[in-house]
Amino acid sequence: MAEFFTQLTELLKQNGVLSTVAGGSIIVWLVGNIKSIWYTLVSIVESLISFVIVNTYEDKRTLGYDVQEKQRMFDELVNESKSLWERTRNLDLSDRGTEIRGKRCSMFTYGFSIKVILGKIVFCYRSIDVKQTVTATTTLRVFFARQKKFLDRLNEEILRRMNVMLAQQKQDREWVSVDTAGSGMYMYGRKYKRSLDTIFTNNNEHIELVNSVKSFIDNEGTYKRLSYPYSYSALLYGKPGCGKSSTILALASALNRDIIYVNLSKTTLNELINALNTPNKILVFEDIDALHSRVAENRNSENGEETPGRTIGEEMEEALKLGGVSLSEILNVTDGLLASDGSICIFTTNHIERLDPALLRAGRMNKTVEFTYLDAETANRMVKHHLGYEVDGMMDDVKPAELQEMILGILLGEKTRADLEEKFCRKAA
């Protein structure tokens, strides 16, 4: 190939006519393509001195809540930034076909500005696609900035704005969001906030739990100074209906945090890690003892009998591997290398004796709380709080869920004080 070009050059030098024709063709080509050449040169220079960030959002999104809020914070930051020059169009989105320069189209630029964002010169383009659903796109071209450093600062600012917004929302609202990490997208539910003074436990174990979590949150600096893992785990155990779930809701209400329910049989490792990295959440692993029963049922259905000599830990590991994450993965994301700083995890079980010792070893659970049936004094405190009076001869070992149901019946007019005394008080000899 090199030899061919050498011979062609010598031929053009020797033949004046060919040389003239070739030179003229080059000039014609340059004139005909001057616009393309110019745009190519500009594109090359732009790529060397700038980079692009694109943020797209639409009115019918299937994105997760956090992604939507991050997009809102991104747009809020752009809107609030100082504008050096700006040109926008007022749009009537009811007209889905807009005519620009004599052509009908559904996508068009509706704004351009030069802004100073996080101390850098940024060209901001905004466009809307109204073909089927309203899709807005904000494109930033950032000049003379290090891409990683700028993106890190942008992400920090967006997260800061999110935290401020969420904190304000949680202070104003009357409910706690309950989500699940067991699918690709969170599924939302709401629970009205629950006050701590509506929870009753012997010796106020629930108050000790709340104080322990608050101490963890307030002493982040101490954990960092000691290079101690900054994550919190608590185990709530005891008989059903003794207030474990109610205490978790009251804890979330007191801390103004939302709850992510982890379904261990359906949640993947990546989903669990993402949930742990979601700010201002409490992760709840409910009824982890049920995994033992699920393994036994699976083995009985397949083999007709259980394998002797297996430890509870092996059975739990097998149960988790029937679908979801393994026990070792749970330990890693809550107390190991995959643990997220600031994460709060609450485990519950009705049968602590079935749990693997690895879950209970020193340092793994910051707090372990036993929930039992109420003694007579605590049960009477619960009655007085809701009904305004105490009863004589209250029995011990009162099931909180049953007493709560009776109190609700009295408040609704469906039960009477006599019904309460009949069920929960000792009969006179």
C-alpha cells in the first residue's frame, strides 16, 4: 500500500494535468464537506475538554422511589445554579405535534443555558419527547473538570438534598413506609406511626432497645475513631404475640426511619446489599427460625425422612439455598466485609434455640431482647393507659395481643369491663 502511494505521488509530480485535477478535487471535497469537518473538529475538542451527564425522567416511570427522588434533586440543583446566559421556550404540552421550521415533530429542545454548577462552567440542554408519554431529558456538558471528582461531588450534593427532604417529610408525615427487598423493585405499603407509650413489655425492654439504637446513631464518631464496624444488629425473640413487630414499628416511628422487610427465600445478595445501602432505613429479618421448618418440609417431601446428625446451622444453610441468600452471606452483609456503615438490622425469631450459634456469638448482635407474656403489673399499666382504670386480681402471663384485642373491643363498644375481668382476672374464692 505504501509503495502504491509513492508511485501515485511520483506520477502526479511528473504529470501537470493530473496534478491540477487532483488538487482541484481536494478543494471541491473540502468545500463540500466544510460543515462536517467543522463539526468533527468541534466534537473532538469538546471530548477533550468536557464530558456529558444525561438525566432522563418521565411522567409514567417504572423506576424505584430512590431513583426518582435523585432525579428530582438533580433537576433542583440545575434550576438553582447561577445562570450566565439562558434561552427557553414556553411549551403547550397539550399539542403533541409541534411544528418547527415547517416540520411536524414530537421532540424538540425547549431550553438552553450556560450555568455555573459546583464551580464549573456547564452547558445545559433540555428537551421533551411528547410522542407517547412526556419524557424530559436534561443534558449537561461540563467543561474543564475532572469527571470522577465532579461526579462524586454531584452525587454527594444530591444525597445531601435527599436526606434533608426525607427528614422533613418524615417529621411531617403520620406514617412509616414498609418496603420489601425481595424483588427487583420495592413494593410499598404504609403503617401509621406507633408511639412508644403504646408498647408494654416487662421491665421496659423495648425502651432499652430504642435507647441502644439511638446511642448507636449518636456515636458514629466514636466508632470511626476506634475503627470499629459501624453497623447495628439486634435480635428480638420470644413467643408469638408478645410485641416484637409492634416494637419494630415503634422504633422506626421514634427514629423517623422507614422499614425494609427482607424475605430471605426470595431476596438475592445484590438486592440485600442495595437495601443495606439505602439511607435512613431499618432492615427487618422476621421469623428466621422458620427456615428450619422449611428445610425439614423440603427434605420430607423429597426423601420421605430427615437426615440424622445434621446441625441447625446446616439446615438453615440448606433452607436459604432453596432460594435466596445463604447464612454466610447474611452474616457478611450485616457484620462482615459487605456490611454497610450506618445500617440497622433487626432479626426476630419465635425459637431462639433453633438459630445457628454464628448468629448469636459475642459482637454479632449489639442487643438481644426477650419478649414474654406480661406480668400482672405490666398488664394493668396497659389497661390503665388505654381505658383509664385498673382492674383487681389481674393474672400473670397475659398475652399482649389478646389483651390488646380486648381493649380495642371495649373502646369500640363491642366488649365490656366485665368481659375483661372475666378473661384476665383471678376469680375470687
